[in-house]
Amino acid sequence: MVEVTVARLGLDSASNTYVVILQEKGGERLLPIWIGQPEAESIVMEMNDIHPPRPLTHDLCKRLITGLGGSLRRVNITRVQDNTYFAELHIHRGDEVLHVDARPSDSIALALRLAAPIYAPESLLTTLQVEEGDEAEELDFSTEEEPGATPGGTFEQRDLKAEQLKAYLEKMRPEDFGKFNL
């Protein structure tokens, strides 16, 4: 298994599906995984430190894991079968280790929230080359907060952040995260 990190996120215009690009840590090989919009939004929100006023599903899972005395030690992207990727959460609680079957997209969202490493088998990594074109426009989702303000801003600021994120994800094109050449 090789440690990977989230390198990019974009929209595949051919399938109108979001793609998270994992890259081997300290290396060039990639692992693209097609994911759903809610998971893409959850990943981007965590990467941009956006926290909604109420916990989303992945935030709830984080609270359940930690609230029950567990810790997410690692996420393994385990295999691909019939064009479907599989993953496994390794949750430690005391002397017990739980291996929980999960979708890679959910696993990645949780790994980001719990600062857990992500691993993938060598066999799934590819040497696809990413052509560096016009980089995606970087949006600043932060807001200026006044002293004593609620972390994450006011409800109005949070709604604005959510609208900015939605607009950002909707306008992403394959060129925004690079072109893949076999």
C-alpha cells in the first residue's frame, strides 16, 4: 500500500460526474475516482475549512467515531471491481480494531476531517500524466470575522460560502484539474 493525498477535485464533463484525484505522497502516480456530488461538496468544504451551522453526514460520522472513544487510524482504498472502487476504514478503540467497509468518497471525506492517512494499492496507481493548463480559479471561502464572532461566521456568511462553493463546483471543467493522457 502507498500513501496518497487528495491532489485535485473536478468535474468530468463526459460523464457529468465529479472526480477526486489522489496522488501518491511524494510521487507522480495518480488514482482518479469518480464520486457523487454530495461527497465532492463534503470533500471541498473540508479542504476549504467551511463548516455549516449544522453537522453534515461526514461531520456526524466524525463525531460518532470520536464520541465513542475511537480514532480513525487509516483509510485503505482496497480494490476496484466492475468499475466500482471499495475502501475500508480502520477505526481503533482501545485494543480493538474495526475494519469498516465504506465507499472511497465517504472514506476520503472522513480521513480529511480526522487527519487520517489514505492508502491505495500499487496496482491501482497509474502513471497518467496531468498537463498543467489553466489552473482552477482559487476561491477564498474565508470571511473576515470580528472579535468574539462565532467560528465560521454568521449564518449569512455561511450561506454565502455555501453558495460560492456550489457555484465553484458547478462551473468546474476538466481543464480546471488537468487533462489525462494515457
